[in-house]
Amino acid sequence: MKINFLAATIFLGLSCASTSIVFAADQWLSFSSEQKSRITSTERLTPIRIIESQAYDNAAAGGLWLPLPDGRRIYARTISQNSQDNDHWTFVGSIPARKQSVVITFGRNAVFGSIPVGDNTSVRIVTQAGKLYIAERLPKNIALDRLKSHDSVMAPDYLIPPKPPLSEQDLQHNLALVMQAASATTPAVVDVLVGYTPGLVRELGSVDAVNTRINYLVAVTNRAYSDSQVNGRLRLIGTQQVNYTDSTTDDAALKDLTEASGTSSLATLHSTRDTQGADLVALLRPYRRKSRRLWRGVAERWWASIVQCQYAGIGVRRSQ
């Protein structure tokens, strides 16, 4: 596996500049004082530097010390350290007396992660425009005020598809399959195909960063299933860039993705889904506000025909 040295801040000049970041022998993450933190509508972003090779060694030795912006450090004991492919590996760790897990995915020139810090809150490791940051959510009242200034209506995150014409025989057959799946001891595996837009590539800084982000989302979802004792997991079978706009509403994007055909820029996702046999296809776009859309009720109504049904296994999400 190629080990990358990732820097949140790159200094270019005619002369060599010294850095204020000093690493201890086993320190894999450090904060930079050379670049100030910046604030978005919901978060404070603090620049960091990561030495991936040190993180890999520390995880293999038992766990990672996780420095926080407020000066605290917490220790996450290694639960697993798995490679998704030649370019991505994920650390999953546990923190004593906390129910949430730490999940950090390392990729080619990008890192994404989630670190629980108590009181049902967490900080995130994010990559934006090729640079690394620790992202902290702003106090709830500030974040809500800023969100309201952008969008006064918080819409539901789902749409209800029309009911298909099913015979009584079809209903009984589907129910039998659902009951069989519920009683199975082998975890159900859902194959996922993820499309993404050029806008997301620009926001994160590279296609490599987008692929790392997608691998992280799959890893953190699977860990949430495990923590919740859900007998199932997602398996990423492919990613694909599509020439689709980031400016449409998520309602419109979901309908476009569902009905895509012919020369539509999203039609290629349907073709790839059919070729690779994906159960779920999703479209990932840059974050604009807390928003995502999926068809509600698919699991209950059409679990047995997830590939054939027009509305089954289709979702649109904004990447934050």
C-alpha cells in the first residue's frame, strides 16, 4: 500500500520556510498555527497535518491518540484496520464509556473521519480543496441562525413513491422473502454504486479525494449498522463521475436520477447499475445545506424487487 504524507497547508516561496508543527515520536496528527481557522455556516475548520504512515503503525500497535482543538486528547483502541483497496484503508476504534465508534478513512491525498467527543457530539476530519482540517460544529443557536438565513424551510429528507400495482400473490411472495431475510444469520450485503458531480471534485480537490470520501461514507455506515446490531452491510462496487448540475433541488435530482434515460447525463448510472448488478445507486453532490433525498418505503414495499423497481434503491445526498 502506498503511504502518503498529507499536509493541510503547503508553503511556497523563494526561500525555505520553517513550520510550526512539531511531531512527537508517535504523533500522527497535529494542528498548524501557520494558518488561521475559518468558519462556515455551521462549522469551524482548523488546519491540520497528518502523517499517514505513523497513523498506520499506531493503529497496528493498538490504537490512536486523537488530539482535539480544545487541547484535550482521547484514545481510541483499535477495533479493526482494514484495506478497502490499494488506495484506501479505514481505522475503526472504540473510546471507553462511549457508545459511538471512531471511523477514519485514509486515501490517496485525502482523509475523512468522525471522532465522538461526548454529549452526542463529534468532530470530523475533512479534506477540502486538497487541504486537511478538523471540523467542529458551531454552537447550536449560531448554526441554526445561519441556516435559517440561507433557507427558512427545512424540508423532509424523503419522498414517498407511488404504490405499484401488486397482486395478492406478489405481496405474499415479497412478505415471505422479507421474513426470510429478517431471520437470516448471514448479514445481508447491499451492493452500492455511487455517482458524483464535477462540483464535488472541485470542492474536495481531486477525484482521489472524492473516492476517499465515498469509501469513508460506506465505512461509517457499516460501523453504524454494527453498533446498532443491524444484520447487514453496504459493499461499494463502483464510483462514477456524471456531468450533472449541483444547482437543482434534491427533489429534482432524485426524480432526474429515477427517470434518467436516453441522452440524460444520469442515464450512464442506470447502465452501470444494470451491468454491475448494484442494489443501490446514489448521487453525491457538494454540500449546500443539510439536505438529502431518497424514496421512502422501498425496503418495506419492494425489497424483493430492488433492482427491477423504478424507485427502489435510488438516493441523492449532499457531501459535507
